[in-house]
Amino acid sequence: MTTYVFGYGSLLQQASRTRTNPEAFAAWPARVNGYQRGWFHQFADSVGSSCTYLGAVAAEGKTINGAVYPVNDFASTKSREMGYTPIELKDSDIEILDGMGPLKLGADVKAYIFVSNEDSISKTREPTPEFPMVQSYVDICIGGCLELSALYRSVKGDFTQEFIRTTTGWNKYWVNDRIYPRRSFIYIPNSSAIDQALKKGNVLQFVQLHDLK
């Protein structure tokens, strides 16, 4: 059986997803219908995870763009995605935007999205002072979008801006944890492109621009 994962956060980035599934080198841009992505996933009882992550919940009429890729070891992804539950997708749920044809899901081909468990969804449905967004995680997610955009230039529209637009919860509780942020390009080579994408998406209104330089 072939198993695919639909990643919509850190799994967009090749380096991030291959740490869990080394074979997941290739991925294809895709869009899933019937779900909402947002900054609302928190691990209140986990030491060292005092920030807000991206999560997803079922939501009629909403869409999420992301990356779909095959995995040999689905159990490893499930272990990584603590606080999330894998939900099997149907053919009508997922649209491949470029790079391959329809997945043709069935008995021998499965695809999953990881949705947030109820106890992992913050009451505020957005970051808080105790659980802010952190720039290092934003960098991974936006960087993954830019990677896919560079590989699949025929995708209609701006894939990165679609990610920003279809993500709820952007707010002022956003911490810059980049190393040496005034020379961030040394450690985050595409930091300028990430910052420009966030500026274009009109979410940097929540932070001071000079804090990201």
C-alpha cells in the first residue's frame, strides 16, 4: 500500500520532513478542501514547547494549501505529530496543483491530514503572550512554501501568499528567535525572501519590521 501525508506547516520544508521520513525528498504542491489552518495548536503540558504551532480543524468551505508526499514509515510521522490525529482524505478532498496527476485514492493508496486534537486547540484560537508564534517556526513554514514555489513555477497564483491568506490567528504575539537577527541571512539564507513574503501578505503589521532584520 502507498501512503501519502499532506503537510501544511513545518512538513512543507524538505529538511524538516526528511528528518522524520528520509525518503520524503520529493513533494508536490496540493490543496485540501474542508479544513482550516491556523495559529492555535499548543502543548500546554509539554516542557520546552511554550509556543503556538500551526494546527488544522475540519471547516466546511475552507481550504489549506500544502505539500503531499509518500512515506514508507507512516508510524514515524504519527509519532512526530503528537497532539494531532491523522484523518484519511477522499479523492474529492485533495487537489494536486502540479508535478503529478490525481492520487487516485483507494484500497491501496491512502492520504492523510493531521488535525489538531481538541485538547491541543487553544481557547483563544490564536497565539498568546505565554504561547507566542516564534520566527524560527514561521521561517520553516514560509521557507517550505518558497521551496515548492521555486520547484513548481507553473502553480497558478502565489502559493506562499495563499498559505498566509488561508492561515488564521496572525497577531502581535510573535517572538523573533532568529540567531543574530540583524544578520539573519547568514543563518537563514532565504530570510529576506521570507520577510518580503510576510510583508506582502500584510501580516508584519503585527511586529516591528526592524526586529526581523
